[in-house]
Amino acid sequence: KIDPIVEEYIKLVAVAKKYPAQAVRSADGILSLVERFGHDRMVLACQIAMESCMVGFNELESILVNREDEKYHVQMEGQAP
């Protein structure tokens, strides 16, 4: 099952691609990141990418590899009342 945030991100990437084959490859790549990094990290990374207007597999993978999602999560917890 795909989280709505991940689904929305995949749709944004698909719209940004010039050719349908590119959109399919990007979507497959994005879904493969779920297996590598886990569902929760993926959802947060997609949220960060959308807020930062970063659209694409490489951008999303960069967020996950550099653990930007974990830094964002810690930052948001610090802002909780």
C-alpha cells in the first residue's frame, strides 16, 4: 500500500517528466526506495521534497541518503508544544 503523500509525490514527478517511459522508470525507482529506507522515512522524505520543490528520484534519494528526513523529524519534535 502506498501512502497518499508518496502517491502525490510520484504524480508530481510523472507530470514533470517529458516522456511516459521516464515517468514509469522514476516511479519504479521511487517505490524501490521504500524497500531500501522504509515506509516512514520515505513518507517524510516525500514531504520534505514537496515543501522544497524538489522533484525527481535523485533528489528524493539524496534526502534519504543524507538523512535529511531524520534531521527534519528531530527539528519538528523540538517545535512541538
